[in-house]
Amino acid sequence: MNPQKLHLKQHQPTSLALFCKVVDNFGDIGICWRLARQLEQEHGIAVTLWVDDLRSFQRICPEVAIDRETQQIGTVTVRHWRDQNGLFAPNDVADIVIEFFACDIPPAYIAAMARRTPQPVWINLEGLSAEEWVEGCHTLPSPHPSLSLTKYFFFPGFNSKTGGLLHESALQQERQTFQHDQAAMTTFLGQFGVTPEEMASLKVSLFCYPQAPVSALFDAWQRSATAITCLVPEGVAVDAVQAFLGQDAKAGATATRDALTVRVLPFIPQPDYDKLLWACDLNFVRGEDSFVRAQWAGKPFVWHIYPQDKDLHHVKLNAFLQCYTAKTENLIAFSLGWNAATKETVNWAAIWPLLEADAPNIAIMSMDWQRQLLANGDFTSNLLKFAETVR
């Protein structure tokens, strides 16, 4: 073997530690879990995922045991992140260390990073935004104030000036195969009680924060000229769903009023959530993880952005709507109303039919949007390439 190639191979990263503090219930751990699996499955990286909320993790990955300090989920090592400060030596440190969304990893782990030879690549994995300032901050170094360590900011994003979006190498083929198999979609939704009549209706998945105007939208859907089946995970929009059902919003509960049928689904593993997005005609998503997966689903979607003080999230919402190519004026208006980002009173009964009429065209445009995103490469590969440049 060429000595230079041998040298490069010996220094390729083989281990990675990913630290995740769950703030947005399922979005944070959802992103980290997808990243961990792809790092291991497609790149052969041994991943240790540190997470502080195993109960939220279990909702999207049923194999997780909430009472264990350390466990193997597939080939990913999962550690319950509590107060392990003071327990780390240099040989405990991975080749790449990622802190998700500026979480403060244990000081003792950082101290061990500084003593390790060679030192690890330290990355702060930031949240997704289409705001222009992200492009200027992507890959910027940040020297530690007292240790000989440098942390690098790495941003996902929607163009080549960022890290791109998370997607697995086989995702597009799996989606296309599933969406072209009507029997597979019928069987998948049938396990949740969806009937043949509901399969023929307009199928909508609903995942949102409690602030969403769900009750008003339900009222509009009941008066729709088109039959609508709304599939909502247990624990989402609880007040509005229970009011519509007239009973507890538990998994399996369902009711039909006029044109609208609402079904409560159990929380499902991530691969099944992808299939839910693929099988529905319109998807309401929230936060970051489901937002990204909706873009890969090739279907129209409405994004409920994570609320921030002083309505700073409206800036992020408008930045995305400006760059997003698979949109119409009606989708923009609906999205702004859904996020309370407009001063005008929203007439849901009037605006809903307009969005519904636009949906087929939006679905076609979303394919072009996907091609733009794919041209940026996948986030995981881009992250590893960057790590190689700073090792």
C-alpha cells in the first residue's frame, strides 16, 4: 500500500460522540438519532449518543430502555447524559465530538479533549435556518478561551454555502418505491384503522405545537367540499382533538363530523413516520426534523416553526418562504396565518380551499426543490468531509 494512503487511512476518524439535550421534545433527538444511524450505517463511524431525555427518545425509537445508563441500539451506543462530570480520561474521547445546538458538554470531557493526542475535531452543530447570516457563520472557528482547542460551527441549510440537509443515500429510492405501490400505502395506513373510504379522501398528517389554530382549521375542514382524513399523533393538539372527538385523544380514537375524520395515531418509529409523510397528500410539520423530512416526501407541507421570544421565529419562517421554490401565494398566506405571523385575521374557511386547489401544482414544484437540495450533497457526508479538512 502507498505509505501516504496508509497514513491517511490511519488518521481517518472512526469514532464520534454526539451530545444532545432535548429541548423541543422530539426534534432534537430526532435529528441526532438520524445522524447517528447514518454515520454508523453509511460511513462506518462508531457513534456514542449522549442524550438527557430517554423518555422522549423512546417515543421515536421503541427499543430505547429509559432506565439504563448505557445501552446498544443497533450498533449505536446510547448513554444517559446526566451528571457524569469528572469521569473522563483522554482515551474516553472520540475522534469527532459534536454538541448539538450549543448544548454545554461536561467540562471534564472538554478537559480530556485537550489532553488527547491527537485532539478531536470539535463541532457545534447548529439549528437549521435559511437566514443569510448562516452562510457567513458556517464552518467558522471558535478558539476555547483557556484550552488549546478550537470549536467549529457547522450549519445545515438549503444551499451550497451551508452543510446541506440530512438525508440517507437510499431515501429517494425508498420513497419512490413506496409511493408507487398503492397496496403498500393502503396496508401501512390500514394498520392505524384507515378505511378504504378514508384512503380515497384527502389524507393529512398533523404535527404541530399547541399554539397552532387547529380548532379553527377543523371547523373549516368540516365544511369542506372534499372528504378529509386527518391523522394526528397522540399528544399533539390535544385540546382541539379531544374537543372534536368528544373523548380522550388516545391512540386509536377516531370520529367523523361532516367532511372531516380525525384519527389519533400512536407515536411511531422514524422510518414509519417517513412513510406517513409519503402516504399523505398534505403534511403539517413542526420544528426541524419533521420539517426536513417533509421536504424529502415530495408532498405539499405547512411548517409550524418553534416559537421564540419577540417573534424571532417569524424572521426564520419568512427567510425560508423566500428561498423555498415549491410555493404559491396561497401557501405563503396559509403558512403565515398558521404561525400567527400576520396582523390580518385569517378566514380559514376561505383560505383552505385555495391551498387545496394549489396542492397538485405545489407537489410538482417540490420535485424541483428536491433536486436543488440534492445538488448540495447530504449533510452527514459534508460534515465528515469538513472534519477531515481540520484534523
